[in-house]
Amino acid sequence: MKKYILMPVLAIFALTAAAQDFDNDPTLELENAEKEVKFTVGARMMADAAYYHSDFTPLQSGASITDARIRTSMTYKDWYFYADFGFGGGKFAQKNIFVQYNTLDNSDNSHAIKVGYYNDPAGSMARNTSLGSYHFISRPGSSMALGEGRELGISYKFHNDHFMAYQGVFTENAYNKIDAGFNGVTVAGRYLFRPVADDYQTMHVGVSARFAHLGGGTVYNNVLKKTYSLGQPMETYVDEDEQFVSADLDWANNVVNLGAEALYHNDKFFARGEFFYKHVTKKRDSYSLFIDAQNNIDGWGDIEWWENANKLKNNNFLGGYVEAGIQLLGNGYKYNMQEGILGGMDSKSLEIVARYNYTGLNNLTDGEYYNAGRGHYYANGYMEDWPGTGATSVGGGDIHSFTLGLNYAFNRYVLCMFDYTFHKLDKPFLPNDKNFHVAQARVQFTF
């Protein structure tokens, strides 16, 4: 009797919560067979410690509770509700919260319609993998800088053993909290082909594409100014400083993402990688800004002069990573067919992993001169304050990252991870910062 009284209370809690899908099957399950309802509760906690050594600008070594969550789900016939709360870093965070309808046709093809707040299908294979199931302490930096995270929207997924087609439409801001303009729109999709898919090994290749029209921004001199920001931490969560690899792109209008991915695993080995390309177009009301600029002592005589001193240039950025792992002890690697991702360590296991990542946020224009003291690029190869810099270069930083890791799972619930990462940075704004060494460890508890 108590079970049936508790069920509605917990179900309400589930539908008002918010995060990622479960890393392991949750241990607490409540089921009402008569009403065809099953409710689950789970949790996850991550505590990291990190030591950093850099050439010039310091990172803050220390320890932190990097993630803490309470997760809930409810299944009713073909309907699945999922939500979870996040408390990592001492702050409440909105994570995945959605409802999904699933059905199988007569050929055992799966069809799913999903509505809510969850990871963008084209956000990257890495971003669509729960961090608790990842085989490194951090996802690769390129996936954080050039991939996409959670968005509010609706999607349709088709999959069987050999194909997956996952696409949807999303909004720019989940809460419509924008200073000016309107909430933009995004169309995204991820498509996989699995030539090998059995109980022992899987190989998939895939592509992804995303188009976003930005709508929201701020008002600058009576003109709507939209800014698009890119950035990544140094593949660590104890100090998530993004100043080393980041860029703010003013007057952004449309964003196009293209991606390619590949994955292979068998019982004791996995290898996977992704390539990212991002194109950002620019647009502004130049005439209104030109007219406004006449209201001062440095007024412009001709709009072409103003536009030449304040040039707009579309931007292109590249990145990618490759990862591999060998399991020395354990039940072998498993593949999630529905999501197209590699699973985590689900038993007593020991593995060695390695990764190379490249993130390229330097989009430089030939012939332009950078003055580190002023923090500006200048056209024509020399410093000139008037009639304006005329420069279009973006120096967000290029970084090469090499990681070695050792992971040990005591059982399916408790995991220890150890990573060492070496970063090689090229950022004009930080000319004294070249080499970064990061040693970090994690204790993770999931149920």
C-alpha cells in the first residue's frame, strides 16, 4: 500500500526535476504493473583534484565537487519521462528534462519523438555521451568549443542495427531570456551507418550538420548587435578558465556546423574520433551605425570609409580529436545502439586510455599586425588608430592537447580516474603562455 501512495509523489518529483540519461541502470525501481508504470531514481557524484603548471598565467590547483546530481525517470507503456537536478560546483543547474514516445514497426525499426531540453543531436558524439560514462575526466576540448550542448526543442529519431537518423528543431535560448531581438531557431541532425554491429564489436561512421539563425542580442547605438561566443577550459573542471581558448564574435548572424565521426570497439579495445567545422556569418546595419558616428568630432565623410575601417569578415574554425583505450580487466566495452555512443565501465575494470585533441580558434587575416599591449589587430601590417584598425582577425587560440589516462572501477558504482594532459597553446593575446601541464584525479560514485 505504501508503494502505491509513494508512486504519485515520486512521479511528480520526476516531472519537475531536470539532466543526462543514466550512466548505469538505477538500483531503485518502483513498479505498478497494473497501471503499467515504472519509476526510477538515481544519483551521481564526482570529486576532482587537479595540479596545474604553466609558463606564465597560473591556473588554480585544488579540489572540487565537479558534479552532483539526482536523477529520475518514469516509463508508461511507450512513453518515457526523464529529468534530473545538477548541483556541481555548488550551483543548481538545469540538465536534461524531456518526454519521449517510442515505438517499433513490423521490421523492428525504432521510431522516437522527443520533446524538451536535451543535447543537440549534432552537438557531437562526445557531447551526447554522458560525462559519467566517458573514459576521460573531461570531454575533448574541441567538442566543448565547437560542438553544441543542450537546447529546447523537438526531434525525431529512427534507428535499427545498421542506421540511425536523428534530427530536430530547437530554440536559441531555453528560457527566452534575451536582451533584445527574438529567440533564434536551429535545425540539426546526426546520421550514422553501422557496417559492423553485433554482440562483440561495433563500427560506425557518421556525419552531422547544424544551421542556427541567431535572433537575440543587445542594442548598440540603436542597432541590434548579436554576439556568438566560443570557448573551452583546459580539459579540466577544477579550474574552468576559458581565457586561453575563447573568442567573442560580434555581429554574428548565422552559424553552420558540419561534423564527421567514426567509432570502433571490440571487447578489449576502442577507438573513436570526430572532426568539427564551424562557419559564422556576420551581418549588421552599417548605414545606421555610420549615421550615428557623424555625431562626434571624428565624423566620417563617406560610408565606404567607415566600412573600410570597420570591416566584417565571416569566420571559419576547425577542430577534432582521436581517442583510444585498452581494457586490461573487465567485462568488455559495450555500445549503446539507440544513442550511437560507447558505454561506460559497468563492472570491476581496469583500462588505459589516450587522446589527442586540436582546437583551432585562430582565424587570422594575412598581413594584419597584432599589438599585444593594446590587444588589437591592425590592418596593413602596422599600428594605425585612425581611421580605424580595419582588421578582421580573430585570435581565439590554437591548442594541441595530449592526454594519457588510467581508470579503475571497483564495481559498477565506484570509479577512480587519473589523467595527465599536456597542452601546447598559440594565442597572440597571451604570448608568454605556451605550455600547460595538468595532472588530475577523480572519484566518481553512481547509482
